[in-house]
Amino acid sequence: MATFEAIASTTLSSNTADVTFSSIPGTYEHLQLRMFVRGNRSANWQWIYAQFNSDTGSNYAYSRLYGANSTASADKATAQTFAPLGFSTSNNSTANCFGVSVVDILDYASTNKYTTIRSICGQDQNNTNGTVYLFSDLWLSTSAITSIRLYPVTDNWVAGSVFALYGLRSS
């Protein structure tokens, strides 16, 4: 049986440009991020981007499937400078509504293959503008992940946003 162990978490007390988890121990099989997030961009939503180990190079790729209201779509991209892990609500969203993302970072400590990330995220603004996304990301590096920077496409995360990092161990 697998067990989750809390590594670190933060609840923002003020607007913040990014959140970084650093000194991540390499003692788990997988990592999981759980995020309850709202941005202050002038839009209905805000992307959650990640960079691992301060890597700002074009070493990320993703595929995503999403549904917004009654519309479904998919796309992909390579040679990105970030991994999109999810999205949050933002200034034009219903007041006090937050986006939720659960992100699995598989075999993050392995140094013999690229790191695969999968995430599911969504938001419901009191039954209007609801959206669900499924992401599959790839970090084209064989380095073990020791830090994760989470940041919005523009502007800031708002107070009350929660970011939590867990490690997964097999029994």
C-alpha cells in the first residue's frame, strides 16, 4: 500500500509572484502537488506554470485535453520553457472561487530517464464557466528534481491560495 507524506505546504497571506519548493529529498518514488489557487490577472483564468531545478531552457513538452462548458479540445507543444501544470481562477472569475489542481510527478528522482508529469485540474464558478483540463508534461532532463518553481503566466497568485507538496512511498 502506498502512503503520502507531507513534504511542504504554503498558504499565501499576500499576493505572490511565485512559489518555490526547494531542497526536495530524493527519498520518495513520486511527488504530488495539490493546489487551490486564484490569480489576479484580468481574465477568467490563469495558467500555472512550473520549472524544475531552475531550468529555463526549452526543455519541456506537453499535451492537454480540456473541456470548457460544452466544448472539448486538445493540443500539444514542444520546446517550451515551462511545464503547464494546471490553471486557476482569476480577477474576472466569480468572487472567492479558486481553481484546483492535482499533479503527479512520476519517478522524479530517477537519473536515467526524462520526468513525466500528469495533472488534472478544474474550476467551477458557481455553475458558470466551468472547465476541466488533463495535462501530460515531459521534462527533457535526466536530473533528479530537487526544486519546483510554480508561477502564473502573468501577475500574481492571491492571498488564500494553497500549494502543498507530498511524497509517495510504496510500503
